[in-house]
Amino acid sequence: MALLDLYDLSLRGRADAPAIMADEPGGTTVSLTFGALDARSDRLAALLRARGLARGDRLAFCLANRLLVIDLWIACVKLGVIVVPINVLYKAREIGHIVGDARPAAVVTTPEHAPDVPAATPVWDADALEREAATLPAERRAERCDATTPAAIVYTSGTTGVAKGAVLTHGNFAANALALCTAWDITRADRYLAALPLFHVHGLGNGVQCWLASGCHLRLVERFDREQALAWFESYRPTLFFGVPTMYVRLLEAEPARARAIGAGMRLFVSGSAPLPAQVLEQFRERYGHVILERYGMTETLMNVSNPLVGERRAGTVGLPLPMTAVEIRDPGGRAVAADAVGELWVRGPNVCAGYWERPDATAEAFVDGWFRTGDIGVRAADGYITLQGRRSDLIISGGFNIYPREIEELLLTLPGVREAAVAGEPDPARGEVPVAYVVCDDGTDLAALETRVRAELASFKVPRRWVRVAALPRTALGKVQKHLLAAAAAS
Ligand code: MCA
Ligand code: AMP
């Protein structure tokens, strides 16, 4: 299945229908039909081609949500160019790794982030690109792509602390869109409020794909803002919202009457990327009159499991496998376990990525006989509902953003005065978890100075929220740090 054929049901089939309203840098708001959107990406594709981009080349972007990100995505799908999204919160060190690994022809970004791009890689200014594309004729010259054509390389950190690129194909995105539109009954009648960042799979792989596949209407905002979120709901009157649990915690701040009125116009609230606490689901139901639908996915697999649209949305569970995706719970030897027994989730389906970019070792480790090992631990009840119970790695998820402690620990160990360091997650009522640093350091080492260095080098959500000086790290006889004992070691 070619992804563009799916998009064309909307881009061409519904050319005169309203497609998108987007907040643009500078404060303007733009509205476009699907036909106008199609023309914009044709123009941009012509410009990218003129700049030498061809099928299989990579093009990175480091941008907050704006229309140009959508144009870039559709233009690259048309050209068979592989999109490499970069989190706008990343600093030079994190951007440098992705750019060095994916070797994009250029990074599209703003003057703010340009200095963080390695000097050898061209930087294309987003505003200039948009202006120049607008001067070109809108003529469709698309490549013939198929399900196996790579569409994106999305970086996701491994346990090594070094991010790996998951190669997601046209077929992966199409399968994900069809599964979600079917499971959640997304149609052209929907109105989707898009507040998730477009540089991650939740916003890009679910939001944008469901919108283009269904032909519904999308309202794009630059980022989720707790002060403005309610006003967006009231003025746009969406029917559909996808969010991370932190967004739902923030939405609970609404006055009951306001929340009820917003809920009355909504059809479906979906949560994912991190566990949704059962009490948040319950408080949200009381306040908005909706049971949030929780689902489970990964960058490497897009969406795997979802609570049902019709039927019981069971708090604390992620529901049942999505159409076309097989899920098995297996023991460490790779054998499927019985109902209610704990094991690792293995998944297989057209949604699962082709492997890791130029990492045959990591690909071979993750895939066994066509099954992908997620690293997530869970159980399946006798009636099929799956509950996640943890992860094989010590990943921290804060506000829906992933943090690998190893990356922070490795940085800390390079700083003067630090002898040993361990980073662990601590529960947080709004963000789910936040990172805490435990350090063994020389007398006179200033923890505030360490924090300043970390803030300069890493994305803000990775900066430990608490710094604890300890005499020694708790270790096993083999020398492995026992992270679950860190808090106790600090108290003693
Ligand atoms: C957060 N910050 C941002 C952004 N988001 N800065 C710029 N642009 C953003 N988009 C920074 C702030 O500067 C601040 O840094 C810190 O993050 C917290 O921001 P705050 O305003 O206090 O917001 P919040 O109320 O805590 O909410 C944060 C958020 C954000 C909006 C929920 O965490 C977010 O957008 N999360 C979504 C992540 C996501 O899309 N994950 C999907 C991954 P400072 O602390 O320095 O002040 S894909 C995935 O996991 C799989 C596939 C799946 O299953 O979906
Ligand atoms: P990422 O690498 O950003 O794609 O993050 C994927 C990870 O997020 C998964 O492996 C899970 O550990 C976690 N995740 C996604 N959805 C959920 C959910 N609904 N509940 C708990 N964890 C989730």
C-alpha cells in the first residue's frame, strides 16, 4: 500500500473540504482545504527536488508545530525522501548524535536551533524555505513508493543511552492509520485538536496519519499550553483529542461547569505514551463525562494495543491488540505464557518497523522470527485485556518524553568532581515520573553548578529535578547499581 494513495482519498478526493487550521509563527492563523494543502506540498516537493533531494535521501527537521512540518511530511512522502524528526527541546549534543547517525542532506530549522546543528550539515531556514516554495508552480511529480519504502527514521533511546533510529515505512504508517481509524471510528466528521509535538510518533504517526486517512479536520497548535488549552477546546469545539497523561492532569484544573461543557461536544479522548493513573481516568470521567481511552504503542511499532471504543475501557489496562497486530506475552526463553502470567510483550504486524537504521546488531537483538521484543513487561487476563507492569530497561517517562538514565549518568561522569552517578525516576503527580540524580562527588563540588552544566547540554525534561549527594551507590556483589535502593541509601 502506497501511503500517498491513502492520503489522496483526502488530498484529491476531498480537495474542496476544509482540512486544517494552524497557528503560525508570528501569531497568524491559517486555514486551508485539502486541495490547497496538496498544492503546498507539491510546491515544496519541487523545491526539495531542485535542491537535489531524491528518493532515499534523509531530510531532518527541528521545529515546533507549524504548517511547514505538515508540508515537509507530505512532500517527502511524495518524493520517497526519509523524514528525520528532531525534538525541539534537544541541545547540540543530542542533535549532533542524530544528524551524525542519519546523515540528512539538511536540517530544516529556525535561527534559534541553527547553531546546534553540526557545522558540516546544511541548515535550511524554515521561513525562507516556506517563502521560496510558495513561488513555485504546484505540479505533482510523485515517486512510485510501496509499503516497504522508508518514510521516517525516528530516534528512540536504547538502554545504551545512545539513541537508535527506528526505520518506519510507508506501510507502517498506512497500517497504523487504518487500524486506528477503524478501531476508534475516526471519520471525516471528526475535528481533531493537535497539541502533541509533531516530532514524536504520538503526534506524527497517530494524529497526522488519522487525519489524512479519514479526511477529518485538524486544528494545529504550536504546543500544549495549560493556560490556553481550555480556550482551544471552547473555540474550536473538537470531537477528538490525543494526549499524554500529563495533559489530562492539566485539563483536570478546569472548573467543573467548563469541563462539562467541553465534554458535551467531544466524542473521544485518547491517552498514551505513559501510564494513565486510574485516579486520573476516574477524576476526568467525573469532570468531563468521558472515559479516556488508553492505548499502548512504541516508536518502533506505532500502535499495538488499545482499549475498545465500544465496550469496557478498563482502568489501568491498555486493552486488546489492535486489528492486524499480534501480541504475545513471553517468558525469558521466548515461550508464550498462560493468561495472568507475567512476561515480556512481543508484537508482530504491518505496524512494526523495518529495523534500526544501520544497526544490524540492534535489529538482530530486537527481532526474533519476525516478532519484535518490546522490552515492556505485562500480563494478559483470561478475557484478553493487557496490563503493563513495567519495562526491562530503566527508562523514565516524564510528561510523555522518554529519558534514559544512562545518557545523563554518562554526562555527569565527565564533569569535574563527580566520581560516581546514578539517575532514577521518582513519582510525580503531574509528569508521571521525574529524574533524580544521586552523585558521589569530591568535597566542595557544587551541585548547582552540575545542574547548570546538564541544563546546557541536554533537553530540559532530562535535567534532574532533585540532586542528592551520597557517600556511595548501593551495588550488588557484581558491582551493578541497585537503583531501587538509591532513595534509601540517600536517607541513611
Ligand atoms: C515541554 N516543554 C516544551 C515543550 N513541551 N518546550 C517547548 N516545546 C514543547 N513542545 C518544556 C518546557 O519548556 C518545560 O521545561 C517542560 O518541558 C515542562 O513544560 P510545562 O509548560 O511545565 O508543561 P507541562 O504542563 O508539564 O506539560 C508538558 C507537556 C510535554 C506539554 C505534556 O511534556 C509534552 O508535550 N509531552 C508530549 C510528549 C510526546 O509527544 N510523547 C510521545 C512520544 P522546564 O522544565 O525546563 O521549564 S511517542 C511515544 O511515547 C509512543 C510512540 C506512544 O506510545 O505514544
Ligand atoms: P517511545 O520509545 O517514545 O516510543 O516510548 C515507548 C514506550 O512508552 C513503550 O515501550 C512503553 O514503555 C511506554 N508506553 C507507551 N504507551 C503506554 C501506556 N499507555 N502505558 C504505559 N506505558 C506506555
